[in-house]
Amino acid sequence: MRKFNNVLVTGGAGFIGSNFIRYVFDKTDFEGRIVNMDALTYAGNPASLADVGQEHGDRYVFERADIRDKDVIKRIFEVYDIDCVCHFAAESHVDRSIVAPDDFIQTNIVGTFNLLQVAKERGDKTELFHHVSTDEVFGSLGDAGYFTEKTPYMPHSPYSASKASSDHLVRAYHDTYGLPITISNCSNNYGPYQFPEKLIPLMILNALEGKPLPVYGEGINVRDWLYVDDHCSAIWTVMTQAAAGETYVVGGRCELRNIDVVKRIAALVDEFAPPLPSGKPRAELITFVKDRPGHDHRYAIDCSRLEHDFGWRQTETADTGFAKTVRWYLENSEWVESVRTGAYRQWIEKNYGKRS
Ligand code: NAD
Ligand code: TYD
């Protein structure tokens, strides 16, 4: 088992990064320090980690910093004597990448390159560079078959192309310079603290407010859903146990068509929240809208290798995970309101200034 003293988590104020930091402190035997480096873009919210800062004292440090800036990365590595990187920071939303791809190139590709350079320049001090990636790098499946570690790359969106590019760079730094790296390519995540531009939180909040539930095309695209804590446990497993240079695909064995996800979410909101003034079931809010250009038809992961090598298993099913998630959004109205109204941006600007 690999052990780390000072782990740099990039993008730790985002959805998966914030859940990961909480997971590592609460559910593993990690005894060191986590430095969360995050630029606080629209998707980053320090409020997602308010409790962590209070509970873990100087074992948790937040640095507002941008991975597009190599000098800043260098300073952080030196000041905190970083020996491990878990790299989440990215522009992560496919729809945004279609209308404004520039930041995806700068953050996902150039930012990853900057981190790799600094990690390499630190020589033996770098125990591990773990890169958190997506199954979208493999492109789209037809109605049969699964992505595995052997699937060739065939990204379609600017987002997935930028992530594919960063995966290749990470692997190249292992093969060329011997940098100890691992990579995980995971399917769609859901759970607490996800920004409500992604399918599940958007549908929960719209359903709650009685707004339309926009389903792209005919809603027949398939995604493989994984509860975020199960992704975090997979990442930690790979970081501590996988051999350097290895890649693992991670998935939920939970394929669902978008329309079925939205119907289930609408029904759960009906179950847990007060009824709409009209008294109608929220599934009636479903509205079919123009399809996403280049919309990948189906993602599905065969995660046998992760299960076989380390005995990793997911703990949540769609039934338990969706219900937990809907409840979380209903019970955390303060976080939801600050994100929905944009109040969290005002707080960030007051405390940290605007992002350059
Ligand atoms: P997110 O958009 O919620 O969070 C991204 C975080 O990165 C934010 O806190 C943001 O402020 C930060 N960030 C963005 N640009 C930055 C920069 N230049 N410098 C420093 N910080 C920056 O994303 P997420 O859903 O938590 O995804 C995290 C990672 O996991 C990404 O690399 C994504 O590709 C990957 N991933 C996501 C999913 C998913 O379903 N969400 C699935 C598989 C893999
Ligand atoms: P999303 O959460 O954006 O994740 P990704 O594009 O990375 O898979 O979308 C999940 C699926 O839901 C995807 O097939 C697009 C679809 N979708 C909708 O139908 N309506 C929406 O409003 C959104 C945001 C997504």
C-alpha cells in the first residue's frame, strides 16, 4: 500500500473533488495533509468543504490558485512538500465545451501539462500523480459492448477531446520520464454538491420548483451512473494499490436511458417534497428539447479489472443513490440557494477577489 504525507488535490472545491477530500479524511486511514488547490471558477465553491476546514485543522489547507499558472503550482509543491497529486481540476461540462471550448484547452490540457512538469521536476519527491479522467474519452458505444482499459480513444466533444489529450500527456510522462502515474476513467457521477448544470441536480431543482425538465432529443441516450462516494473509493484504491503506469476504468454497472433517469428523479421529488400547486405529478414537466450536437449515444463500463485486482465494489444502487441524492438537495437548502441565486459567487469575490 502506498502512503502519502502531503496530497495536492486540484479542483477540490468542485463536485467530485470536495466529496473526495471528505471521503479521504472520514473513510480512510490517511494521516497526512491535503492541500486543495482550486481556482474557484463558476463550478468551485468553498462552502462545499466548510465542515472539513473546521474538523481537520491544519491537516486541510485551501489555496485559491490556477493550474494554468506553472509558477504558482511550483510554489505550492515547495511550500507544502507535496508528494502526491490527485488531479481533478478541469472544465467539466460538455455543453459549455460546445459553445466555449477555449477554457477546456487551457485548463484541461495546458493545466495538466503544467502540473506534470512540476511533478517531474520534483524528481523522487513525487510518489504518485493520479489523473482523474472520464469514460467519454472512448467515444460512444452502440447498443452492445462495454468500455474497458483496452478500448481505443475516440472522443467527440471538445470536453472529451481535451480530457483524452490530458490522459495521453499523463501516460507520456510515465513512459518517457518514468513519472509514477495512475489514471482512472470513470462513468457519470451523481450525488451531493454537484453543480446544477448536470442532468441529475438540474432535474431535482427544476422539479422542486415546478419548472420544465429539459430532455435532449428523445431521451434515449444511455449513461452508466455511479454514486460519487463509490468513485472516490475507487480513486483511493487505485492511488494506494495500483502499479505505476496503470489505468483503471470505473463504472456503476447501472445503465439507464436519460428519460428513465428523469422520470425516477421526478417521482422521488414527488415522494419527498410537497406537491406542486397543480397537484400534477412532476413527470408531466418533462419537455423534449433540441438534441446536443454530436451527442454520444451510450456509455457503459466493464469495471471487472478494478473488481478483480482489488475487490473494489460500489455500495450504492440507483435506487439507494438517487434517493439519497434527492434527499440531500432537499435537506441542504442553504447550499442549494447560494448556488442557485449566485450568492456563493459574491462571497468568493468578497473573500478572494475575481478570477483573473
Ligand atoms: P466540477 O466542474 O464540479 O469541478 C471542477 C473544479 O475544478 C472546480 O472546483 C473548479 O473551480 C476547478 N477548476 C477549474 N479550472 C481550474 C483551473 N484552471 N485551476 C484550478 N482549478 C480549476 O467537476 P467534477 O464533476 O467534480 O469533475 C472533476 C474531475 O472528474 C474532472 O477532471 C472530470 O473530467 C472528471 N470526471 C467527472 C465525472 C462526472 O460525472 N462529473 C465523471 C468522470 C470524470
Ligand atoms: P450531463 O450531466 O451533462 O453529463 P455528460 O454529458 O457528461 O454525460 O448529461 C448527462 C446526459 O443527460 C447526457 O446524455 C445529456 C443529457 N441531458 C439532458 O437530456 N438534459 C439536460 O438538461 C442535461 C444537462 C443533460
